[in-house]
Amino acid sequence: MSAPFVLGLTGSIGMGKSTTAGLLAQAGLAVWDADAAVHRLYAPGGAAVFAVARRFPAALKDGGIDRKALKAEIARDSRALADLEAIVHPLVAADRQRFLDTPASDILVLDVPLLFESGANALCDATLLVTAPPELQRARVMARPDITEETFRLILSRQMPDAEKRARATHVLETLSLDLARAYVKALLAYIRESRDA
């Protein structure tokens, strides 16, 4: 059996990445979600709890890591983020490798918000960027609870500009409607499978 095809999925906040990941999962693909992996690592009994709690004791709550408390610690201490990344990134990478080593479908999806920024695109056979016009992105994000203009700007400042992602991506999906996204996903999977069989 040939090795599975690895598709990297990415896109900035409000672009429709989670919806697209859902469509790929509905199509029968195994999807590894970087954010979900971090949640697992921080949950009670998670692999990151002991090391994170040792560095950030105030973040330990009910046997797991409280993300809100952790965020407060990072805001307070300029070295905190680098320390946290040194603990968590290797654990996330190990979780991702386990997923890749036990393929559950012919096409595997790596859903990573900072795919290009982190260099994780090097693990992929192709990349799919989900995008939308800036005004649609802004409307989607501002409709979320607990999101302020300042938070939105801060998130964007940490992400590679959309134009640069478009230039790097193998495939680009503009998520103007759910029907369009669904049709695109179906066509893309057919294209990947046909080109592998050729």
C-alpha cells in the first residue's frame, strides 16, 4: 500500500478553516487538529500538564492547565511565551507524528493555523489555504463572542499576511459560501486521488 497523501490545511482567523476541516472529515479523511492537540496536552492527565505547571504554577487548575491563567502569565513575563513553546512544541510534534504514523485514510489532513509560519508545510505533499475577502473575514470574526477589535488586530499581527500565504499554497479555496466550499473539497479530493493513480 502506498504512503498516504498529506494535505496541510491552513487559513487565518475567520477564513472558514474549521468549516473546511469539517467538510474534509465528512468526506472520510482523518484530520489532525493542532489546536485540539494542545487542548489534549493541557487537559487533566495530558502530557504537558506537569512541565507547564512546574514553569507556571498559577496555571494549574483541577489537574489541568487553565488557558486563561496561562495567558495572563504570558502577558506578565516577556520570557514566558518562549519557555512555553519550548515545552509544548515538541509534545505537539510528537502527537502529530503519531497521527502520521498510523494513517486512518488515504489522504491525511494536518489542520494547522500557523502551517507556514511554523514550517509544518514541509511535512505536506500539498497545502490548502482557505481565504475570504478582508471585509467578510472581519465580519465573521467580529460576530464571535469575546472578540474585540484589539484582539482581532493582535491575532492578525501574529499571522503571515494572507497574500503571502496565497503565494505559498498549492491550492486556494475562497470560502464565499458553504456550497462552494463543499464543491471545491469534492473536486480537490478527486484531483488528488486521480493524480496519485496516474
